[in-house]
Amino acid sequence: MATIKDVAKLAGVSPATVSRVLSSTVVVSPKTKTRIEKAIAELDFRPNAHARALVSKSTHTIGVVISQLADPFFAQMASSIEDVAKKRKFQVLVSTGSLDAQKELTAIKSLQAQRCEAMVVNSKALADDVLIDLAQRIPGFVLINKFIPQISQRCVWFDNVAGGKVMADYMASLGHANIVVLSTKERVYDATHRLNGIRQSLSQHNINLPDQHIAYGSPDYAGGREAIEHLIEQGITFTAVLCYNDAMATGVISALTDLGRRIPDDVSIVGFDDVLLAKYCMPKLTTVKYPIDIMARKATELALSLIAKDRPLNQSDKDYQYKPFLVKRESAAKC
Amino acid sequence: MATIKDVAKLAGVSPATVSRVLSSTVVVSPKTKTRIEKAIAELDFRPNAHARALVSKSTHTIGVVISQLADPFFAQMASSIEDVAKKRKFQVLVSTGSLDAQKELTAIKSLQAQRCEAMVVNSKALADDVLIDLAQRIPGFVLINKFIPQISQRCVWFDNVAGGKVMADYMASLGHANIVVLSTKERVYDATHRLNGIRQSLSQHNINLPDQHIAYGSPDYAGGREAIEHLIEQGITFTAVLCYNDAMATGVISALTDLGRRIPDDVSIVGFDDVLLAKYCMPKLTTVKYPIDIMARKATELALSLIAKDRPLNQSDKDYQYKPFLVKRESAAKC
DNA sequence: TTGTAGGCGTTATCAT
DNA sequence: ATGATAACGCCTACAA
């Protein structure tokens, strides 16, 4: 690909002048300007972003770390980030961490090597002190899924405990007393938080939740099926199912329907996240809203504002917490 | 962030020696090596990828152009690409084109500015001659969703005409004669191709498909609902619905169920793509498989092989065409 | 084995 | 208004 020198030569000027018309920051005589523009077009010249980054010490790039691109939840997140980044003329660099601490760290390091100025990271596996260290090192570092007191102003997070409560409160209010919970077998803290919320709510309502009423599966359709089938095999009876996410909930719907149980007449089901899927499936899923799109937008703006030169100093010292709320649809009803 | 000079100074060596342990291409004395490694760790030094790109003239980066990240189909595609790229130690740069020719071109140009060595692009809007031009300019350029004769070896594509036929043939084989089609209102060629396939099949089966039996909506759940409702309002009767994609099909299921029609007893429905959703919804969707994951892998390997220095010259001259096949589930049955 | 020097493509600072 | 020149951070001959 042509360089700025090639353009300069073809236009009969110095590289400096070409650079001036590129940045249009200094006045260039109209005639030479058009001559240069013609040369640029003719050579199909595209300024080398790396050279620019090197000299300008700025890449206009925001890095994103998520566990997997194929998951609708993360796809939505990435999409929202890209949307606001684009408006600010920022490039997006996506790296995946796959729920593995080592891979997450590798992803972040690679983003650092690319000199991303801002970073929005969803870390499921890294230890808090590692994340704190990272945040202190990287000016535009923002965490999107957890709260860490020491770096609270860099945290955009969701109250998972409240989310668990919302689910359980609702089922209790519908009169359910035989409740089972489907959690994820992945060791991620948000599952623990939701479970804690559920436990708190249930004990307040004097509803028992024995350990055998909790099953663990992969956080997807198949995992939902297997987990609920496992519970049934154990001879456990129930009228309500609380699921770790919407995908598992659809698996439950499918498995129970296959067994001739009717939803919500025989069994009530609540999902989590409210991904697109929840509206699509039948019956439509009653679920807990996780406003990931709004959160992703917020996180991106926060990350970008952290590195802005004209950073308003009135950066409030608080964290950015988002609360769950119930989306009532068709999969849950009175007991 | 620390530079190679900082590391060199701290370790008491020259930058060149540091570079040597970084690339581990030349033997360095064990003592100095450990000293340097200590310095690197202490300074948390991360080699600047831009400087490297500049001098090495290689970025190890593959660019991806898709219309939108949030769409499950494209998320799957991006995910597959990232997967094989990662194995080859390539960074992935995603840009979105949003079905707009101008934006698609901007996305590609930005990828060029980043000096992506390979590119996998899904272009819905750019004219063929523009794409041909791009392919000739960019060595690692691969098209993933369409066939263009002049650059056939750079095309990984899906036979949409055959896809249309598959849907229609199946419905005909089930005895349906009153068929309606839900297409997308976006002006994309794949919709046209599928429609052509449907028309061919239907005329072979002597089934009539008047223009009023074709409705156009946005290619999603809401669009499916609206399109089918529109048809019903027109007083059109039917026993089978062919949909542009799975999301529209779920909209149709929902709308018809609301009206008390039973699927597949009263109406048969076929979707397209076989995204995850198709397995999840109720009834499970009978649909046409679009093997985007396999195709994306192939496209990535192709793009990477195109720029490989040890490129095997036995690059076959043919294109890479993928064929649809029917995934029979529950949403379609005998008339 | 290690150091020196030049250059990758661009921008910014001086001159002119 | 335009041209030299140095510098960004790194790698790679070439020397020592």
C-alpha cells in the first residue's frame, strides 16, 4: 500500500504538506490541496494507523473483553459498546476470555499491547486484586459486571442478589412453596449472588429450600434440560423453577412439555437476563431484566470520559449500580 | 507505559538485547536473559504492537465486516472467526456495516488503515465491482456471503436459491397448496435468491404463488408478526408459511397462536438459518440449515492461507459453495 | 554474546 | 504556504 511519501512524490510536494491536508489543521493552498487529493485518490492511499498511533501516542481504540461472542447476552453487550464507540470515532477491539482467568488476562494484555486507551471488561474469573491492579495501571479501565469497593468509580454493575430476590419474591407472591433452583455449574460469582438473594427471600417467606432442590447445569438450553431431568429423576416434586438464565429456562420448558406438564398451569418458570429469546419462546418467558444494553452504553461512556482530555472533574465518586426488575410474561402463574 | 529502552536501562543492556529475548530468535546469555525478564516484569512492559507492526510490516490481524453484532447469526459468525483466528495467533478487528453501502465501505477502509492482513467480509450492500476491486487490492480479502465469478476463489457462499427450493419442495411434499411467503423488506440479494428458489420449486409442483401471497417485513420477530397479520387482514387463507429467517418464523408462531391457530395442525411454518433460537422455541422450528459456523471457519482459513508466506500453490481454482438442507423439527406437518 | 545505527510511516517543530 | 528534520517504539542488519 502507498505511503505518504508516494503521495508526496506524485503530487510534487513534501510529506509534511500531505500530512497537513490529511489532518486539515493548517491552511494549504487550494491548488496544491486538490493536487494532493488527486494523488491520494489515485494511489488509494490510506494513512497507516500504526504509524499515526506511534507518533500521536493515541489510538482511538476501545478494547472489550467478554467470555464469548456467540452468547446473545454478550453479543448484545458488544453491540451496544460498538454503537457508542462509533459515535465517538473509536475503534472496537474484541477479545474473548472464556471464563478462564489465564485467558482473560491474556486478552487484556493483548489489548494493552494494542495500546487501547479505554477498556470495558466483563471478567468472570480474575481475582479482585488483579482487577484492582489493572484498573490502577490502565486509565480507561472499566469493569462492567462486578463491584469492587477499591475501584468503585470504575464499576458498572448489576445487583445479582436483588435479582435472586426478585425471582423468589415473585414466586412466593404467587403462592408457590415447592420451589427448585437451576444454577450454573460454572464457578462464577453472579450465580452465587443470585442464589444468595433467592435464599434470603425464601427464608423471609418461610419457604424451605433444601440443597437437593438445587441443580447445576451448563448455562444453556441443554444444561436446563439435564438439570431439570436430574431433579425429576431424584423424585423431587415442585411447582416452580427458578433458572440461572433464559436459555436454561427454555430447556426446562422443553423438557417439562415433553413430559406432559403444562406451563404455567402445572409448573411456573422464571428466567434471568431477558435476552431476545425470552420474548420469542412459547410460552413467553417471565424473567428478570438485566439491562445489559444500557449498562454497556454507560460503561463505554464512562471509560471514554476517563481518558478524555477535557475530563470534567466533577466525576462523582459513586459506583454505577443497576437494579433488576421483573418482566411478567406467560411462564409463571398462581400456584 | 514502559518502553523497550526503559527495560534496557533497568537491566543494564541495550534495547537490541531486550528485543532478542522478546522474540527469542537469537541466543542470549542466561544471566542477562533472566535480568531482562525481571526488568520486564517489574516495569510491566508490553511491547507496543504499533511499533512492531510498523517495522515488521505485519500486524497479525484479521478484519471482520458484518452488518450487526447483536444478530445471533452474525454473532455466531464472528465467534467462529475469532475461534480459528485465535488458534493462529491472529487478532480480530470487528467492524459493522449496517446494510449500508457507504458504511460498509467505511468499515473496510478503517480495517485497511489498521493494516489488517486478512479480511472476512459479509457485504450486503456493496456493488460487485467495488468488491472485485477491493479483492484485487487486498491480498487476504475473502467474501463470505456471495459469489462473484471474477473473484470466485475468494468467495465462500451459500446457495440461497437452493435454500428457497428446499423450503418449497418440502411444503409441496407435505401436500400444501396454499402457501404464503414472508420476505424481508430490506433490499438484500439473498432474499431475492430465496424467493426465486421458492418460485422455481412451486411452479414445478404446479402450485400458484400470487404476488399478494408474499408479504415483506423487517427480518425479525416483530416483522414476522406484522407481515402475517397483514396477510390475514387481506383475507388471504393459507396452510403453510415460508419465512425469510427463524426470527420472523417465531413472530409468525406467536401471532398465529394468539389467533387460536395450532401449529403445525392448522398451519405449517418453515424458518431459515437454523440459529439457536430454532431449537428453543415452541414448537421447535423446522428450518433450513445455513451452516454459518462451518462457512466462517472456512472463510477464515482461506483468508489466512491467502496471506501465508508458505502459501501452497495448489490453491484450487474453484469457489467454496455451501448447500442448504432441511432440519425437520415440529413446526411443519402434512396438510 | 552484545551494542550501534538505520529505518518503518507519520506528525510536529522549526525554518524558510 | 511549504519543506527539512527529529521523534514515536521497535526490529534487524552489521560491527565489535
